Amino acid sequence: MIFTLLLVGLSGGLLWTLGFNYEGITGSPTSKIHPTTYLAIAMCGWGMLRAGNPVIPVVQALNRKPACVLLAICGVLLLVLIAARGGTGLAGSIDTFVLAGLVPILLMDRDAATLGRLENVFHFVMLANALLGLFEFASGQRFFPFRMDGMAFETDTRSAALQGHPLTNATVTACYVLSLAMGGGRLVPAFRAAMIALQLVALVTFGGRAATVTTLVFGGMVGLVTLNRTLRNNRIPLAGAACACFALTMAPVLVAILATVGFFDTLLSRFVSDGGSAQARVDMLAIFDAIPFRQLLLAPDLLQVSTLRRIYGLEWGIENSIISDVLYHGVLVTALLVLAVGLYLAEVARGCRRGVWLPILAFVILVNTFEGLAGKTTMLAKFALMLIVLFPVNRLATAPEGGREPAQVRRPGESRGRGRALYRTS
């Protein structure tokens, strides 16, 4: 539970408040690695000691979670490559890839009760994150913003909440909303609907344009499919129908009130004037013209890339994970990282029940709308934890009222048809 709380709720801004310069350049090198990474490595070491023979847990991880091991190894190799080339951001490879690789390994033998407790912690942190984001919007004060060596970007008025960076906040919140919409977790229908509504409102305060559009499009599709299935099955609870009619009636009124008080101004201003974000996505492609393909294939010159970034005004970062990795690590290393992350997400999805494909699709889209996995982040580990605790195969989840039936784990020898019959008559 402490591991989940630290992973999901401890941002770089909060670490700065606690006295650790996690996101900056100055300070102790040990402070550049997230505390959850230290804890994950310690837990893996403790597990190897408890096994008596350290080789046994390693072999089990290789047999059951090979893609997770591959991702962790890629993170270590990337660390060695960056150090050999004299680059910066050594801790980024550890937090981004090694921590993400260790999370499913640490959770692969956890029982349903443990996963249930972890899910409760995850819901609690996301609830606190949304409420804090709304309070920051209402008060105009950001408590734990993204800082570079203690300096917060005062021109960025988006809510930071517990995730620190607004785009990280928007990505995690969007994937969480879509996970709930797909039946993830054990929340009863009323609480599920309330949580989705709260997270959607908080998503506006984080100012993520891509996250907002992706959530509305994918979430709308899920809602239409669920509504169609409910109508076709002729199972419409009277209370649910009354609540739906009330919500449809009040929604335009609430939107009008929020628009009047300026709630959507921050998000709309991002669409009207994005601070050069769209132009930056065009300019980052122009950098490729100045780098020979041979260097681009193996390892571009870091000084040349940094110079070109300043020339094109990209000091804030290259707003695409894959392109950023190509420019800093080369095509071959980037291809290996993309393959490792793809196999990793597929392996995590295989360990979950149905419904994970939509959050995964949204995650892949959103992490490529900003620097995402190319920088130092625990976002991939958070996302893997979210899927594991919300879509476990060893526990039935409560589906939304009128939604699709959750997947069941059939007992050996039980036919598929019989399992369905038992579920419908229960």
C-alpha cells in the first residue's frame, strides 16, 4: 500500500516541498531517482533473499514476465549508453523503464485481497488528485507544481495537483476515466459515475487538449455502445432512467454556468493560443534535415542536437516521445525501446481481463503528444499499476449498470456456456 501511495501520489513538486531536488539539475545524485524506484529495488532484493536461492525468483520472472525483464534491462542499457556518451538524465532511464519493468514482477503473485487494497489506495489518490486540482483552479494557487531547480513556471496557470506536470496529470486522469468507463475496478455504478464525472471536470483544469479530446471521443463511443446494449437487452432500471433524464436535463445548465464563471477559459485558451506548441511540433521535424542519416541511425551528436533545439526555440522540449529518443539516442536504440515498451504493454494486458485495450490505446496516443516517456517520469509504472489493480483476472469486478458483463475466470472443466448461464441466473 505504501508502494502504491508513493508511486501514484509523490510527484517531483511534492518532493521539492519535502526538500529533495528530484526534477532539477543541482543537488545530490541520489535525489534524482524516485523513492518508489529505491523501494521497488529493495522489495525485489528482499524477495530474492526470502527465496533462499536468488536464482529462483530471477528464473520465475524470466518465465512469467519476460517483457518486463526486457524493459528493465533496456533501462539499464540506456543508462550505460548515456553515461558512455557523457550525456545527462541518467536517472531518467531508471525511473522511466526499470521501475516500470519491476512493478508487474512485484505484483504477479499478489492475491485478490491485496490487489483490492491497492485498488482502494489508487482510487483514493485519484480522488485527492482531482479535488486538489479543482481547489488549485478555484484558489489560483498551485501547491506542488513542476519545478526546475526550485523555479516554477509562473506563466503556466494549469492545475498541478499531485502529479506535478499538467500533461502527466491529464494523461493519467484520461486513462483512469477510460478504465472506469470500460468497467475497471470494483466501484458500484453510482460511485463509478460520480468518479468519472469528477475526473472529467478535473481534467479541464489540467489543460491537456489531447487528453480532453481523446477522453471525450473514446468515452463517448463507450457510452453509445453501452447505451445501445442496454436498450437492446430491455433492461433499464427505473432509478437509472430517472437519473439519466435528470443528468441530460441539467448538463447544459451546468455547462453554461461553468462557462459563465470562466471554468473553461484555461482550456479554451490552450486551443486558441497554445504558446507555440503546435509550431514546436513542426520545427522539431526540421532538426532531422541538419543531422546526417548515419549519425541519426547510430547516435546523433548531443551538442549539435542541443544547439539545434535552441535555434528552433525548442528549449521546453521535443514534444514527441519517439522523435525525442531518435534525436538523442539514435534510430536503433529508439527502435529497441519502442519494441520493449510494446511487448511490455502487451504482456501487462495479457495478465488483465477484458477492457484494457482502450486505456492502452489512449496512453499510446497521449504519451506521444509531449515528451512523455523520453524524459524522466514514473508515468509508465503508474499506468501499469492502474491496469493491474483495476483489471485483475482473479477477481470479478462490478460492471456499470447496463454495461457489459465482466470477464469471469472459469474453473477447470467448466464449459463456456455453463459459466455464462450461471452468471446470468445469479
